[in-house]
Amino acid sequence: MAAALTSRGATTKVLESGTTPSSTAIDAAVASAQGVDLVVVSTNNAYAVDASTGQPTTAAAAQTTLVRALLATGKPVVVAAMRNPYDVASFPEAPTVLDTFGYTTHQVESLVRVIFGEVKPVGRLPVSIPRADGTGVLFAFGHGLGY
């Protein structure tokens, strides 16, 4: 993703936190966000639930904490849900969530093209997205946008 952003003239700084960011990694991301114009954070299955407990997995909870901490900086944040559309339920307050449904080179390039306004995103959810608290549907099947 950084290479695709850089090829368009953006100055990038990559902080890798893995799928289970530690509190140290989250603090570093928040500190780094202070000096930038835009934060792009990717998630990978941030909505995963442990079937035995019904609670978010450790990785999902950590990713959600990271996204919410970055949103709290007041900087513009683009959340890129790299695996599935359910991640948005973990942080519905995020104003911009883009779903790529994967992380191939072509999917990441398409994500960056959308961020830079080179293409207009069009899409509809192939599933309904339930609210994380189980109180109903956050986004219904077929919800989407187009420009």
C-alpha cells in the first residue's frame, strides 16, 4: 500500500503492528498520527468472535482498539478492511471504511486509486452486517454506494 501511495506523490510512513497490535504499537501509531495529514489503517478480521465465548478474539479487540485510538486523534482516518466487510461493525463511528475483500496487489492498488479519487467506488454489500452488540443490523444486504 505504501508503494502505491508513494507512487502518487504521498509521503508515507509505515508502522506494522500485525493482526494483534500491542499497546506499545498502538501508542506508537497514535504518536505518529500527530504529525500527518491522513492516516490509513488496515484491518484484517477485526470482527472475529470467539465461538466459545461470543466475545471478540484478542486480535479483533486489539485492532478495534487501534482504530478507535487513531480516530480519537482527530486526524482524518481511512480504515481499509482488507479481508471482509464485517470489520466496520467494530468501529461504526469511523467516517470512512473501505472494504477490499482481500489483500492482493490488485485489491490494494484499487484501494489506493479510490483514496486518490482516480476511480469512483461502486459497491453493494453481499451480506448483512450485524451490530457488534447483537442488537440488529448495522448495514443491510445490498447496502452500498456509488458516485
